[in-house]
Amino acid sequence: MTPDVSLGNWMKQRALRSPNRRAITFEGLTLTYAQLQDRIDRTATVLREGGIREGDRVGYLGLNHPAFLETMFAAARLGAIFVPLNFRLTGAELEFIINDAGCHTMVADSDHTEILDSVRDHLSMQRWLSVEATADGWDDLVLARDAADPIDATPAIDPESVAVIMYTSGTTGLPKGAMLTHANFWWNNTNATSTLDLLENDVSLVIAPLFHIGGLNVISLATMQRGGELVIHRSFDPNLALEDVPKYGVTTIFGVPAMFLFMSQLPTFNDAELMSIRMLICGGAPVPEPLMKVYAGRGIPINQGYGLTETAPLVTFLTDEFGMEKIGSAGKTPLFCEIKLVDDGGSTITDHDIMGEVCVQGPNVMKGYWNRPEATAEAIDELDWFHTGDIGYLDSDGFLFIADRVKDMVISGGENVYPAEIESVLYEHPAIIEVAVIGVPDERWGEAVTAIAVLAQGEELTLDGLRDFAGDKLARFKLPTQLQTIDEIPRNAAGKVLKRELRSQFG
């Protein structure tokens, strides 16, 4: 018999086996696994009574909150598909994603009902549920949940069916929804627990946004699968993070390098009680050596890895035993994931220290892109290798090093920023003739989003003016933080922008 490893079922089984263990702590309130499961089952009733059926999409927009996980697991119990939304996006960006996913029901916190209302006339959703406050046109999810009975029966869920659609920006400027199955989550968590040695008594501090694959599924769900506790923060506050480590006996934290940098720069860092931490898990960008040494000085190892939304996300991991020996490396694959490097012709590279595109194969690789069969066929070949678009090499010991990005993606503060999306907006500015967006090294954010523009004759443009122009169409983290003007954008014979030259000139 094939076990049911669906999100809703493994959480239910965890609650049956450890009902009294602490599952979630949020702003002073702790829920046991039994209490959390009761909320999940009541939320599932609310969704079903609202018309949600197997395969329907349930959106969520809001800061980190227990209701995020409750809604996700409740949707999974019904065989519905959860669609987490980036709360940093503009109304126009949200409108595209919600309509592309075809969401039936939307759940939003009180901080984000207004932005959805601004585009409501352009959305085809059938139900609107709010968390913590009721706005006009929104039903109160908490009141409905508390008044509902726990769901009595749920359909059998195919582990290979889609559990979550997580949107990632595409090189064409239009976001694509990565379809992650129940099995993808299960095998990613199995990889995480076997590689990171997560324990049933771990307490993981959740400071990264749950809508992001890193915040949700590097260690958060894996910790719960083991029966550990999540201490959830609405958003990242370095002071609060340091305070809550001793308060709750935090043992693990996932974050991007900028988060750990901000924590280390606080005047209270050197005297903060951090003895309970066994490891920090870092993703989104390479960890600078000085930052690793700062935490090593406090006896805290930093583990870092490489992954993508499409791989749910773990691809490789560098454990702390090799942290200083292999600085700059993304590590090795976990038990149930394989990588290979291919050259421009698609042939496998067998020698070490030779650059090639990183390809991934394993049960953690997505099913494909929602409503994008052409993009799916381009990304996943006939042998089920996912082509990441990232360039790297393997050293003589088999450790992966990421060297460049085929898609010219910029990683700023742990967020993936795609230049094509920004360029399409900036090209609308009347003063701009040509524009290219690149990332340049930045000590604070990893990379700074930099616009290189050719201006029309007699025109002038300031960075503030450019940001004001694009502010209504792009999330703040996508807005350029640097502006350079030049006479001509360098291109090759085929007309392609030579971004390597731009990075060499301005980086």
C-alpha cells in the first residue's frame, strides 16, 4: 500500500501521535498539535461550505500568521490547491496572479484587504474571507471557523496532485505558477530532515515570509513533520528575533544573509543569549565569509544551501562541517535529489571545475508551470531533468559552486528580481530610450537593483523620479536602488544586451 503523504494527512497523523506537543507559538499564544488540527478541520468545513472542492484554488495574502498554515492544510484536506501571494506586490501584480490561478476563494489579513479591494472589480473570485478584522464585503474567517464543526470526511488525495501553486517571476516579465505536489513537499521535507538532522524537540523561529518557498519549506514544514515547534513572527524584526531566542529556546532559524547581518549589527548582539541555537540555515544568496565568522564567534554555525521554488526548494546543502573549508559552495545534494551539469549543447559535463547549466532530478521537482505547457516543456526535459538556468561547476570533491545566472536574475535581500519585468515598466518612461537592469554587489542586500538607461536628447532623470514613476507598477523590492546613464547599451551581433559588460563596468 502506498502511504498517503498529502499535506493534510501527514499533519493529521502528526496531531494524532503528539496531540499535546507545542506546534505553533504566535504573539504569546501557543497551539498544541491537537488544537492546531482542530482549527484546520474547522477551516476545512468553512471552505467546503463556501463551495471549495477538489482542484479549486484558495488564495492567501497576508503577513506571517497561523491562519496561513491553517488555510493551507485545510485546503489540502479537501484536495484544493493553496496559492500564497507575495504581500509586497502591487494591486496590478496581484490581479494578474489571482486571475491566472483562477482563485475561487481569497483569505487576507486586515492589512491587505484594501489593496485587493482596489482591484476587486477585475477579479472573478467567489468568496472573500478576512483574518482578524472584518472589512466591507469580507466575511470573518475566524468567526466562521469557531462556529463550524470539524470536517467529518475528506476525499482520498493523490500525492502526485498539486498542493500549492507558488508564483515566481519569469524572464518574459509575467509570473509563472510552479505547481508543487503533495509528494514534492513530502520528499523535500524528507531530504531536509535527513540532511539537517532536524529533531522533534526543535524550536524554529520563522522570520522569513511564509509566502516564499524558503520561509515555508526549507525547515518550517519539516520541523512540524518531526513534531517540533514554530515560533512565528509576522515580519522580520531583528530586535524581536534576538529577544525571542532565549524566551522560547529557539534552536533553528531560516533566513537570508541580510537578516542575519541586521541581527549581528544590533548593539545587543554580543550580549544576547543565543546558547540554545544549534544552527542557522541560510538561503537566497551566498553567505559572506565575515558574517560566518561573526556567528562562529558566538558558537553558532551557519548552514547554507541552493534551491529554487521549482524544486520545493532544496537542491544542495552545505552543512557546517564544511562551512569554512568550502566557502562559496552551495554544497552537495541530499539523499533523494540528483544534479548534473550540461554544456550549451545539452551534453553532460563529467570533468570537475567546468562550467555548465545546473539540472535537477528528483521527487522534489515541480509538476510544471500552471497553464504554461510551453514553459514546462522548456524547463523539464523528456528525462525529467529540470533545467535551472543557473551556471555552476563541481569541484574535485563534488561540491557545487554557483557562478552565474543564465536568466540574469538579481537576488536582493533574498528576493528573486527578474530584470525583464522591471525593464518592461521602465521602458514606458518618456525620458528613457533604452534600459537594462542588472544586479551589482551590495553589502547590505547582496545585490542592488541597478537601472542602466539611455536618455532621450535633452532629458534628465533622477533615481527618485524613476522610482516614483515605477512605484505603482512594481513592488518596492523590485524598484531600482541605483541609476546610471550611458550613451549606448552594449549589444552583441544578434542584438542581445551584453549584461556581462554592464556588470563589469558598473559592478
